[in-house]
Amino acid sequence: MTDRKVDGDQLARMFQQGAAVLSKNVKKVDALNVFPVPDGDTGTNMNLTITSGVKEVETADKNHAGKVAKAFSKGLLMGARGNSGVILSQLFRGFSKALEKKEILTSSDLDEALQEGVNTAYKAVMKPVEGTILTVAKEAAGSAEKQEGIDQNPVEWMKTVLKNAEQSLEKTPDLLPVLKEVGVVDSGGQGLVYIYEGMLQALLGKVSDKEEKEVPSLENLVKVEHHQNAQSHLSTEDIEYGYCTEVMVQFEQEKTARHPFDENAFKQELSHWGDSLLVVSDEDLIKIHIHAEYPGEVLSKAQKYGSLIHVKIENMREQHQALLSEQPEEKRQEEVKETQKTPSAYGFVTVSAGAGIEALFKGLGADEVVAGGQTMNPSTEDILNAVKSVQADTIFILPNNGNIVMAAEQAAEVSGEHVRVIPTKSIPQGLSAMFAFNEEVSPEENEEAMKLARKQVKTGQVTYAVRDTMMGSLEIKKGDFMGLAEKDIVSSGAEKENVTMDLLKKLVDKDTEIVTLIRGEDGSESVDAAVTAYLEEAFPEVEIEIHEGGQPLYSYIIAVE
């Protein structure tokens, strides 16, 4: 960096240090989440998103700032998880677009790019809410104009950006009443402040003081032949488990207290989801390598023990096709003919956690079920890979979680006009939408019918509290069970059966025709029996269905129609 300009190498360092500072503070950002439900927390999602961006920067041309920004944007776009991750990717998407032709950057260039990022992010959100990461980004932008000289040293510009972001963050509780009620600032805004803090450190010549904890390396165990040579003797369609998945997990005491870690038992659990499994651990970390068809399921199970601090997922089918491209043309054409299929009129990609729920969606016609949900939000790339594997003229994506809708829409945008998102925000909404599908009508008619169907089902969920809090007049203690009606916590207590019954009574009324109970890993026959007895007595005309969903963290998911 010269006194007044930033080159590509320095911009790369800004992104890398921004990611490093956020990574150090993931737990602090996660702790700011208002709702006490176990979910894909903001800090975790932003960290995984920006890590994907930094990985892409590693291969960029460091002699051109615009190319560095473009690489960072591409990585963020594909790695985006959760609403916070998607918004972060959109902020730097606009940022990158403004810089794509610039080799060296001034403060003015950077400031205009930051503003363009804000514009892009606001356009991407259907109903922008002030008091969030959007507000912090907006009020941090335009910092050069607020300084005396627009061609000022980038260090002074970045100091002003950070100062404005911090001041905006402090005001977020005044804009969002729920933040003030709980007594916290916005979690996404705080994550962005940490990123800006790291970017300033890079301009000042500081590097991360984060100590990397050592864990036994898998690299010496996983040989190149393991990924390439053995596969060269297969047809691509013969690869049963398509994703080479590596995960590093840092133990968290709160989680291991609830789910004590046993390496042998964990290996046995993961063995059902793939092959080529390797697990190594010490007192601080677990490192996992597995070939899995549903990598999100592996991530979800790993997250029970701590924070995901490294995720690497590679599509081995694509790798195999690349290997085939090195073979003689005649043999390659034979492989292509073997794998070609006639496209269907319609295809479906859905998101869910739990083998039972996956089976329900597959039974209704889903082609691909991406493992994930509230506890582990799949990335844009996860959804995109699923879409690519479906051969159909029109493909519908059902995200089945409010925090996955934006990532699904981003995947659809990258895929093309033949991919449409039905913005389902729960498993019951997704199942209801699938029931409404009619293969005899047009894509437009199906889209309208499925969107309408999702609104005609009420969703209830039973989970546990991960922290003490107050929601209105409801006092919630850590470890208590909670009943959620749509987004609202309506009951809580120490007894799962009582909480489930309280929730049910708030959902079911005289207009109810069907109640579907989807039992999770922590469900119980006593709760099933209590619910059945209550409904048979109070609402004898209501049809009752009970399914084994197998979903983690949520004892019950209830659909009321």
C-alpha cells in the first residue's frame, strides 16, 4: 500500500484479517442472538461465509485489486449460509462490482464500493429491517464524504468507517424493540464491525494473533490416490457418496455437557452417512474426513459438540468428470452417453434434517434433500449442487426454514430462470406445498398453488432453551423446553409433555382437520399418547398422524391444517 492507495495484495490482507477477527469473536456474536433456540447462529453463519470468500482469494491475481474483490465476492456468494451470510455476500457483491476494473484503489474508490455494496444488499432483501446489519453497513458507508479530504489516506478512511459502524451498532436497540427488550445489540451488525476492525488492522500492518490449535493431521492419512486414482476406474454415476467432506470442530463445554463426546460412538454414528471415514480428536478439537452424499447431515451431527471452525466440501463427481476429460475423446463420449438421462418436466430440491423427514419428502416426489435446517443452514453452493444433480425443465426449491430462504433464492439466481423458490419457512409448510403440486398444470400455476398451500398450515415446534431470557412476560430458563407457534415462543417449562400439550392447545381449534406430529430424536411415546388422548377427546373429528422424523434438537414438529 502506498500512502494513499491500496493494491490487490493489501486488499487481500484486509479480507483475510477481517475474517480472522470475526473468527476469534464467533461466540460473542452468536451470544447476541435474541431467540434462545438452538439454531444456525449469526456468528457461525457469517464466519463460514467469509471463510469461503477468503479461500477463493487465495487463488486470485494479487496484482489487481478488482480481481481480488471479484474472487472474494464469488467465494462469499457460494459459501453464504443463513440470512446474515447472504446479506454479507450481497454487501461484498456490490463492493466487488464497483471495483472490478480497478487495479489500484483510492479511499474514494473504496468508499464508492462500500456504498454500492449497501445498495445491492438492500435490493436483495424483500423487506429490509432497520436496526440490523443493513443499517450498520449503510451508516458506515459514505465515510470519505464525511472527511475533509476525499483522497485521504485509506487508513484514516477505514478508521472513520469503523467508528461510524460502531456508533450505528450501539443505536440498533433503539431501532429494534426486541433488541432493547433483551438488552443486546444486533448480532449481524456486530459481526460486520468485527470484519471492519480486521480490515483496519490489515491497513495498519497488524496480523492476527489468533493461535491455531494443533490437531492430528489428516493429510498424511488421506492420499491423493484416495481421491483420484481409485475413482478413475469408476463411472461417475457409480460414485455412491459424492462429497468429500472435511470438518473441524472446536469443543464447547455447554454442548459437550449435553452431548458427551465419545470418539468411537461418534465414528459409528457417522459411518451410516458415508465411507472413507477418519476421525481424530484431542482435548480441544475434532477433525473429520468422510465421503458423504449428504454433507449437511455430517455438519449437523458434528455441531452438537462445538463450533465449526473449518468446513471443506468437494464434489467428487465433478472431480471425476475432470479426470475423465483427460481421457481419450472416444472413451469420454462413451461415459457421457452412459450418464445422460431424459429430463423430467418437474424436479424438487428440499432442505430438512432427519432421516424420517427426508423419507417423507422423497415419498412426495423430492429428487434431492439437502441436509440442514435450523441448527445447520446449508450454503448457497450446497443448494446449487443439489439443483445441478436434478435433470428437469422446471425445478422447485423448498428451503423449509426462514433462515435458508435467501440462500435458496441466491442459488436459484445463479442456476437460471428454470429454477423457482417456494419460500417455505418450516417443514410443515414444505410438506403442504408438496401436497399441492400437480404435474398436469403449468409451472406458474404450480408456483401459485404451492405458495398458497404453505400459508394454510400452522407450524408448532418443541425444542429447548440455550440461554436464560425473557420474551414478553414469559420467563425462560436455560435447558427448559419451549413451544413455538410459528415464530413466537408461547410456552416453556421443565416438562416436555406439558410444554407440548400447551403448544397444541394454542394451535388446534374447531376448524382443524388434520394434526401431524413429527417426532424428533428426543421425542417420546408418552408425549405421543398424551397428544392422541387429548385430541380424541377434545376434537374427535380431527385426523391424527404421527411420523418418526428423526430430526435433531427439535423434539416435535407439529403441522396443524
